[in-house]
Amino acid sequence: MTELDAETLRDYYGAFSRLEASGTSPIYTSWAAGVSADDDVIALLLGLPRPKRQANLLFAAARHLGAGEGTYADLRDWLLDHWGDVRQLMLARSTQTNEAGRCATLLPALSRSPGPLALIEVGASAGLCLYPDRYSYRYTVTEATGTEFEQSTTLDPADGPSAVVLDCQLTNTAVPERLPEVAWRAGIDLNPLDITDADQREWLTSLIWPEHQARRERLLAVASIAAADPPHLVRGDLLDTVESLLAEVPAGTQPVVFHSAVLAYVDAEARARFASLMHSRDDVVWISNEGAGVLPETPAQLEALGVEADGRFVLSVDGRAVALTGPHGQSFTGLPQA
């Protein structure tokens, strides 16, 4: 491994601490900052394949195996003592965080699509984001200055309030008027997870950040909804599988292909090919909720708008950036449109 590899990994963990974890997880903020300055732990991570060096995977694996949620010094000692087990788990597992809270930031786009909808999620994990019509939503509208000027608005499914309520702060956009009508739903993943399997459900729980107890409780409630009507999940690569699923979409429905925090784990060439494929399908609504640098066209769009993502995701519809979103679905800030 070269010093350039090490420096890249140090920079990645430093950025994770400053931009992703800061303000939402003090433990991960401290841990990631610690890793970024720790040559011994960096050396261990460099012994893993590049896609397996992510902070979320390292920290989830450590916690899954029993590491305490204390200081970085405590974590460091534990990692050095248990690295063999941590390494084995990191090689076997993936960061398949299935955050249903992101449905709250997908809903403004989904509600504008003519229904009934046929949903296809790329990188579906256990498919928990395939049920946007079965969750309740509580939106608080704020001005761009952060001043609240309207009480929270709640949207419920047609058959009444859901056991799952997703909270989201909206800025520079209106509250969605309705939940989507979903006629058909399916997902693609390299390793689909079965939410009814206790071991796989426990791994999803470990992927939730330490301080986020409400998200853990929500996962259990969401799991009950999904388990009552398990999603149609297909094992496969996004480029090889999405068109075969599109061919299964029922007549009279609007196909919607969407993904959240998925394409960052695909190489740049595959991302570009996938974007080209989506642009070629005039019959499909394509909703992307990814990091600012993931899609080829997004950085230039943000620059033209004079906008910094500051660690937030970018929600794009048919390749055009329309909002900045909180990574766990906690906020939606509409972008100005030409």
C-alpha cells in the first residue's frame, strides 16, 4: 500500500468526522477523527479491499461484535485486540443501511408523479423504502433563514395513521399534498436482506448510529409493516437487472426508479452508464438521492446555483438537482429552478 492510499483514507475519515457525523453523532465524530490520525488503524484498514474501508462499516462491525460506545481510545484498544473478528465481519457484510426515514425526502418528488406508481428501488437492501404509501409523515415548514412559520403538518395513509411516523423539516418547498398510490413495488440488490430473518435484522440495527435510538425503534416498526407484505427483491447488479424489472411493470402504471446512498458504492464508469440508461428511458421517472459528487452532472449544477451541499445529499429528478436532503431523511431544502 502506498502513502497516497493512506493519505486518501485519512482524508476520508477526517471528512466523515467533519461533514457526515458532526452534529448528528458525537461518538462517530470522535471515532472518525481518531481513525484519521491513527497510523496503526489506517494500516489495518488498508489491508481490506477498497470498498470495505468505509467508516460506517468499520464502526457498525465493531459495535455488532461488542465494542463499547466510549472514547476513541477505548475503541482503538478494542479494535487492536479483536481485529481478526472485525476484519472477517467487514468482509462478509455490507453497509446496507435501510433508512425508511429517507421516504420523507423522496415523498415530495413521488407525490408529483402521476399514479398509480410502479416503484423500483436500486440498492434496496431489505426494501424498507418501498413502502412510502404506508408510513405517516410529519413535516415542519421553515423559511430559508431557519425561522419556523407554520405548525407541523401530518400526512397519513388512506387507511389511517401508520405505526411509523417520519419527521422532516421542509425549507423552500411546499408540503406534499398526498401520499403516492403504489400499485407495484420491487427492488434490486447485490445481496437482498430478509427483514423477517433475525440475524439480518440485527445487522441492520447495528448500522444505525449509536445515539439514534428513535431510528432503532422505527426500524422495528417498519420491519413489521414490510414483513406483513414482503417486497419483491431481485438479486443482481443495477445495470444488468433494472431493465428486466422495468419489463415486469404492470400496464397502466408510471415506472419510478429510485435510489438513496447507493451509487457511491459503484465505480464512476458504472455510475455514468447507469445515468445514461436512465436518461434514455423517457417512460421512467428517475429519482436519485445521493452525495453531491456521485452523479456526473450534479457538481456543475450546484456550482451554477451557487450552492454548497455541506454533507447533505442531493435529490435529483430525471438528472436535475431539485433539493438538498438530510442523509437520514431529516430535512429537505428545495433548490431554485430555472
